[in-house]
Amino acid sequence: MGVQLLLELFFLFIFFSSGYNSNSKEIFSFMHISQKGVDEMENYVDGMKTFLNSEAVDTSKIPYKRILAVGDIHGHFSEFMTLYKKLNVSEDDLLILLGDLIEGGNENLSMISWAMTENKKPNVIVLMGNAEDNFLHKPKKTFLSEELKEPELVAQVIKFMKNMPTHYHIEETFFFCHAGINSKKPLNKQSKNRLLNSSKKFAKKYFGKTLVVVGHTPVRKINESSTVPVKFPDRNVLFLDTEIKRGGRISCVDVLSGQYWQSDKIKRRTIAFLYNRDGEITE
């Protein structure tokens, strides 16, 4: 029996014994698993198991069966819905969107409208990302502004975004925000700029027991070959931006179990974007 097949069987055992199911990772086929896939899954599973088995994790006070964190969406509403349908979210779950719902795809209005409706539910949290913050500062220079035509709707969207929280803290176990933190300050003393715009560098300096869950930084900048969520080595930081805006997927992790899901691919043209220092969109 070859080494590759042994690895395949080993990871299948981990996935199914840990609560993984056939819908959790369609692109991971045990019959055709690549070495890249083996490495990605090994790093992720080991990192999450280390955290979930640590003394820092006390779920006794958490009133949810699952806490589902969703990474960057960037205006790809159709792809997001393929992911959302897999989650089967119930009232027993907490759903947290980590920001950057807009800018990048061509379904920005559909995405923000869905979020405005779902955010009324007590178990749905929609956090602000730098894309939403940029819209508030320069709304005429965003892709969303091209889809917003009715003045009344514009006002509703602006009001919704202004009220978006920049972070969400659950006990001393989980901290959710879009980009990152200042590791020298307490989690409840973070600035808006750090929460929305931090680079991956913050993770190296963070030694806290609380798991910080973020999007913003593409996972390939943590692990060059990765296309799945990445837990920073030896740090309690989980990165979820699997680059939907550049042909990747949208990822969701249940931080209580480590299980994750990804959106399906939809063939169509996507719009890649970058913001310069003035908050303007460049191709």
C-alpha cells in the first residue's frame, strides 16, 4: 500500500471522526487527493484541534450549537448562496459575516440587501470590513454605487453600514473582526483602523489564548499554496479569506468544531480590485 493511499485513509478517518461530512469539502476527493491537499488539510486540522483541545476553550457558557464565521464575499452573492445552502443555519447557530461583503463581484446590491434583511435576526452578526468603510467615505467610487440607483435605498444602505459593528467577542474564547488587531492592546481596546485594515503581521506578535478569527488577508499570504482556511502556526489566529475575488471560494468555519465549508465555483467574469491609499479603486 503506497504512502499516498495511507495518507488518504488517515485523513478520511480524521475528517469523519471529527464531524466532517461529504459536503464539507467537495474539491477534496479521497480518490484523487493531491499532496497539496494533504498538506493543507493536515495544517488546518492540526491547528484547530490544538486550539479546541486547549484550556482556553470553554464552551459551557456558549448558547449555540455552532458558531459559523464566513470570510470575505466581495459581491459574489451567487457563490455565497451555494455556501449558505450547505450550512443549513438554524436558530441554534450563530452566523457571523466577517466583512467585505461588497466590492469585487457584480452582485453587491444583492449581497448587501440579503445582509440587511438577515441581520435583523438575533443569531446573525454582520461585521464591517474595509470595503464597507471605504463605501461610507467615498461611495461614488465603488462598484456598489454603480448598482445603487434609488436615493431611498442608498440612504438605507448607508444607515446599515454606519451601524455595522467592527468586532464581536464571545466570552474569552473567540474574537471576530475583519482584518486583525493591535497585539499590544486588550481586545476590547482596539481601534477601528486596526480592526479593518491590519496586515498578517499582527499574528506573529499575538500570544493570547482567545482565538482571533479574521478575513482580509488572503490565506496564500500565510501559506503560499493554501486554498482553505489557515490557522497561523503556533498562534491563535484563524484566517478565512480564500480569495473569491480572484477566482477562489468563500469559506465558512464552525469555530466550535473546526469543520469548514466552501462555496461552489460559478463560471462568469469577476472584477478584481485594489484600493490605493486614497481609497480609490484601481484595476
